[in-house]
Amino acid sequence: MERHRIGIVVPALNEAATIGSVISSAAKYGVPIVVDDGSTDNTGGLAMAAGADVIFHHANRGYDKAIGSGFERAHELGCAYVVTMDADGQHDPTILGTFIQALDNGADVVVGVRDRRQRVAEHIFSWVGSLKWRIQDPLCGMKAYRIVVYLELGHFDSYGSIGTELTIYAARNGKRIVQVPVATRVRRDESRFGGRYTANKRILSALWRGLRTTVIR
């Protein structure tokens, strides 16, 4: 797949320390699309300097809406594939090639499977995901999609799914899903999802809504 047909969506909130290196590495595989979700540092400017197409949210709209804006931009650019990855340096950009190759080989969605999970709620979500949808790590931020899957559903997220709605939709509708091991680096700053209690509550709420939401085409 030609590089210009691959959109690499990177939601970012105050990631000035890492965004430049992430984008410089990711740009070898596709068109980096950074969504600066209301940062108060120079995240957007540094991303632009590194060669990214940058979308600015002037106020923080949240993780799912940031990725949604990135998908809209990828569609505008004519991308056939969209890959999502984190801006904090936890994901090694060199694995992007593996995700793209899986799509080239016929996968509809590629889901990363992390080597570590930080919170109890993440383990619960993964356990339910494996049993219910055969997805080992639904919350992994590194995923890849054929854009036709996104267009078929009509949106990336509708209920605050923490990046899982489109993948769950694909599983429920018989799309071919490939899962790829992803080594994660230890992050050096605070999570954008808040402290332990807030994050666990948010994750479990997203799981509950995901179990109740059924869209089958």
C-alpha cells in the first residue's frame, strides 16, 4: 500500500516531550495525522515541524473525539487504511509495518495485544473481550483498520468507548480481525485518563456500554 494511502492518527494532549520523535518515526509508514486535543504546551507546533498534518481542538474534547477527528481527516485525504497509535512514546513505531502488512494480507482490523496492562479494569475488559468477541486487548491504543469498516459503521465512537466501539463492531459483524503482540514502553508522565479510581471507573463504564450497544449490518 502506498504511503499516502495510509493515515496514522495520533491523538495528543500535552505530549511535547515525545510527539516529535513519534511523528518522525511514524512518517516512514504513512501520513501522520495528529489531533492536538486542547494542549496547553507546544504539542501541535512540534508535530507540524516533524511533518504531521495537525488538527487543533481548541478545547479538550476527549480521546474518542480526537481519534474521530483523525478518521474524518484520513477519509478526506483518501486514505484506504487508518492506524491509531499513542503520542506518549509507549508504542514503538517500527511495528507499524507489521500492522500494515496484516491489512495488505486481507485483515479488516488489526488489534495490538500489549505485554502489560496498568489497571484492574483493563484486565477485566480484556477478559470479557476475549470471551465475548475473541479480542484479547480491546483497549490497546494501537490498532489498524480498513477505512471501509469505519465508513460502514458511520463513526469511530458514539458512546465514549475508549477506542473500542469500531473494533467491537467489526467483531460482531464477522470482519477479519488479526491480533499482533505489541511491546509497550513505560510512560514517563501522567495518563490522560486520570488517577486510578477515575480511570478504572471510566473503563468499566465503557465496557458496560459496549455490552449494551449492538450494531449489526
